[in-house]
Amino acid sequence: MPSKNVKIIAIGLLVMIVGFILMIGGGSSDPNVFNPAMFNFRRLTLAPIVIIIGIVVILWGIMKTPKTPEE
């Protein structure tokens, strides 16, 4: 059974993956056509914030000291 820290790190990794998925898209198959969907709120603001939250969660999972069981 993985420790609590490993679970926190895995959750942070999943949050980062969601952030990268939010960043996908907005391209154009024709290089001469401009696609303004590339510069929308989801790709420029929301996705980087989600990725940073994932990094913070991972760092918290790394730095958190596990509690020792009471005897």
C-alpha cells in the first residue's frame, strides 16, 4: 500500500496532466490561416494555472513529513 506522500504526488501529477490536456489544440492545418482560438482563456490562463497548482501539490507531497504511528 503506497504511503500518503506517494498518493499526494500522484494526485499532483494527474493535475499537471489535466493542465497539459487543457493546453492542447488551437492549431491550424493551413499555415496561412490564423486561428484566434489559439489565444483563448483556457490555453493562455487556465492551463498554466492548473499546471502550477499540480507542481505545488507535488512539492507539498515531497516535503510533507509522514506522521509516525502512535504506540
